[in-house]
Amino acid sequence: MDGTDKDNRPIKRRSMDTRSWKDAERKLFELENEDFHQKQYEKLSELLDKREVEAYQKLIDSFQPTHQYQVIGPGSTITAAAPPSKPKEDVTIDYAIERFMKDCAARKLHRETQKKFRQLTDKLSEFSKRKGFNKLSELNYPDIMAAFRESWPWSARTANPMVERLRQFFDFCGPNGRRWIDHNPALALKLAKVNDSPTLPYTPEEIEKMLWGCEIYSTAGKYRSNNRKRMRAMVLLQRWSGLSIMDAATLERSRLNDENQLMLYRAKTGEPVFVELPPDVAAELGALESPNPKYFFWSGEGRKESAVKVWDESYTTLFRIAGIEKKGNNNTSHRMRDTFAIEFLNAGGELHELQMLLGHSSIRTTERHYAPWVKSRQKRLSEAVRRTWA
């Protein structure tokens, strides 16, 4: 004991063994806290039996100082750290999916984009039910995400965009979104390696076979004999415009002007991008009968995706009639777009020009598919190889 204070209470003096005021304040608080618990323990020891004392000791042990205090300076008060945040709400997987899809709709995402998100979330829901998972927190592990991806039936080219969508879903649920989980488990998934198959255009001989097949195409159905003219016009349109099957099937007549120029789309600058069609192709399109005067092929009723499906089936029938053998994975209408692109390059066109005609947002997309077909590049490569002979 080192004396008494003004109220005649004993005063103890102890060295804090530090030159830091903050450390000294912290140690003082711990000592006072320790003394308080000791006094409480001694007082209760006189009142409680041994079993209750032991229980209280365990309670005291659970409240040992955590050092979560802030000392501002001499004479300042000691402020305790903020209390822990409220535990996260453990929502169900189905509820998280429902909220995410409603958010996609509220953001006015394209219908096809929402359809792809729905395809993914349906798979996630099926996987969770199969594994017995109900709460979103049960998916919050990278290994669970790896097992989910292993259940996918898709190829690497299709699966990689699905991984990106899965990351967006958990980003919506995680710290950057609704905060139902503390991190994004899909970030641990690495993208699969995609082996691009070479672009395979149709040869001039195969195009001739298709046009011949149009002459004996079936006349059954609502369009009767007009089936043959419609099929031929579609083949010629895709061959000479490079339009995708979606754009070709729903093409409006107003986009073809009197100079045989077909407006493909409007650039970001607002300027239209045209491709000029051969006069005979433009004439066949102009003379084509259609159920809706606004369009060349489409009735304007139903969904555009349904129209595309019908044309895909028509192409399959045409390939069978014409005896077109499969190359690569399949015969598809998209190879008509490849045929346009490669014939353009073989005629001396440049990649950046082709990018504009095809409407690619990035030149890298055009290069990935069509760079090997650039004649000028092939010529430079051949010359470089010859120089190594000397």
C-alpha cells in the first residue's frame, strides 16, 4: 500500500514498464478490470457454494479482456470497440435465386440474358435438392462449387460463360450485394481451356448443291410452293450479307434500299453500316412473298427465337437433300456467315473492315475466328519462312 486518496481509500502504485501513454492507459484498464473481477469473485465466494463458484469462474473466464479499446490521449476516456454486427440472415437457396432473377428483370436485362441466368439457376436448384442443401450458406464453399460445375453437361465453350454468370449470382448474394454470405465461392473456379475448332466455310460446290436442293425442297406446309423460293432467298441472303440466322429471319424490308444496299446495323456513332448485295440476290428478295409486308420472311407474330428454330430445322432438311456432309461439329446456318467472312478476306478485305461488317464489338473476336484466313498475312508468313532457307 502506498498511501490513501482524499476519501481515505488505499492507493496502490505499480510501474507500467512502458514509455507509451497509450500502453500505460491500456495496462491500467486491464489492471482495474482484473481487480474488479477479483473483488466480485471474492464477494460471491462468501455467498455461493462451491459448484456455483465454479460456474461463475467459468463465466468470468469467458469475459477476459480482449484489448479492443481505444485510448485517444492523456485525460481522454476509454472507448470500447463497436459491438459485433448482427448475424447474417441465413436465407434459402430458392429465395436467393428468386430475388436474383427479379433483380435481373428489374435491371431490364435482355430476354436471352435472363433466359441463360434462369438456365443456370435451375441447374443450381436441382443440384442443391439432389445434395440435400437448403440454405445458401451451405453452398459457400469452393469445393461445393467445383462439384456443381462437374455436374454440368455443357462443353467448355458453353461452361465458361456459365461460370461467369455463377460468379454474378454469388456476387449479388455476397458482400457486394445482399450480404447473405461473406464471400463469393465461385471465384475459386478457374475457366476451362477451350480448343477452338477451325472455321469451316462452305465451298462454292456446296453452295451450288444447296441452291439445287432448294429446287426440290418440300412444298408441304403453309407456304406450299413458296417454300422453295423462301429457302433459296435465305441461302443467298446469308451467303452475301453475313447476317446471322436471327437477323436474316427477322429482316425488315426497309433495310434494303434501291441501290441494293442492305443496312446491317447502326454503329455507335449513329452511322448505318451497309453491305451491297448482288443485283440478282436483291431482286429475288424484293420479289419474295411474305405473310407480313414489313418483313422478308417473318410473320411478325410469336417470338423471334421460335422463327430461328424453324429456320434451323429447314436448313437441316436442306443439307440432307443436298447431301452436304458434316464438317467439324455440325452443319449449321452459322457457317454461311463464316463463308461470307472468309470470301471477303480472300478477296483482299481487311480484318478491321470485316469486324464492322459482322458487327463484332471487339477486333479480337474477328481475329480469333478469321485471322488464319487473311491472305496478306499468309503471304508474309510464307515469305518469312522462305528467307530461312538461305
